[in-house]
Amino acid sequence: GENVEQHPSTLSVQEGDSAVIKCTYSDSASNYFPWYKQELGKGPQLIIDIRSNVGEKKDQRIAVTLNKTAKHFSLHITETQPEDSAVYFCAAQNNAGNMLTFGGGTRLMVKP
Amino acid sequence: DSGVTQTPKHLITATGQRVTLRCSPRSGDLSVYWYQQSLDQGLQFLIQYYNGEERAKGNILERFSAQQFPDLHSELNLSSLELGDSALYFCASIPGLNTDTQYFGPGTRLTVL
């Protein structure tokens, strides 16, 4: 089955700096890669996603890049703010389209 | 607010007991997924239902079962509970069978003492 690895497990940055979280996946047939943000006591919330036919997608301060050949994708957050502090999860969806495999999560801390 | 609701928010019970967790998907969504989130295992897919029928199974224990009712709400039943079952349980819903974006509920925190 699919295996998704996520790094780093914790990331501390100063407010205004950029943050990058990286994920690799094992199944070359996976075709959909969402990123979720989970705040304390809440469920994961989708923040951005990318499909396998696209190399990059941007939404304001958040961007995701995908390298299908290398089977890795990354989340980039620019101009970080304290409210960006949360746990971020990457995921890969299987070819059948019915199962998400999640990475282990990254705890991002943005220091004011 | 994702539109997915889960009850109860917290549940404390003893080993050996049985509990039922409830999920109501977003209005119009036909498919429901259940996930377990524990500290050492991250988010693990348990099971998917679509319009009342089981569609996919993940790492779900035999002590666990689920169903989706005609009104599309779903219940996850956990029996013979063990300490290791303590975790957050999330459900997520999507409109169709294999539409990409899953919308998660706020979760149920289960504590087994």
C-alpha cells in the first residue's frame, strides 16, 4: 500500500519567515495530494491541494509543489504569522480514489 | 466549520466496554470516512461508506464496526475496549464516491481507563 513520509516533525520559525514542509510518497499511481491544517482540539482542515497533472499551485501565502518523478511534494508558507501555528499533515490519495494515506504531521510553531 | 458534525465530543469509559460514535456528513454528501488519530500512529484510515454500503476498509480492528443509515449519518461501534483504543476519532465526508476533497468533523476524543 501507499506510504507517506513527512519531514520535519517539528518546525520553529520567526514571524515573517518562510516555512517548508516536505513529503514523499511510495505509490506512483497516487494522483491527489491534499494538505491539512489541524489546530488544537479541532479536526483537520484542508488548506490546499494539488493533482498529479499540475506541478505547482498557489493560494495567497501558501503554495504546494509536486515532483511526480521523484514522488515528493512540498508545502511552502511565506510571511508566517502566529496564527499559522498548528500541526500540518500531507496526504496522498490512492488510484482508486477512495483512501487517503497521511504523513506523520509537522508541528509548526511561529514565534512572534 | 466544515459542516460535518460528530457526537459526543468527549467520551470516557472503561476497558471491556462498548461505545458508539456518531457522525452526520455535510448536507448532500453521500460518502463517509472514519479515521483514528492516536499519538503514535497519526491519522489512520479505518473504513469508508457510500450511500449505506461499505466501500473500503483500512486498518480497522475486528472489534470495531461501522454502518451508514438511510439518512446518511454513520455510526462507529467500538467494543471490548482496550487502553490502546484511546484516541481521537474523526469522520470526513465527500459528495460522491471518489471526489477528492474530504471535509473533516471536529472529532470525538475517546479515553479508555
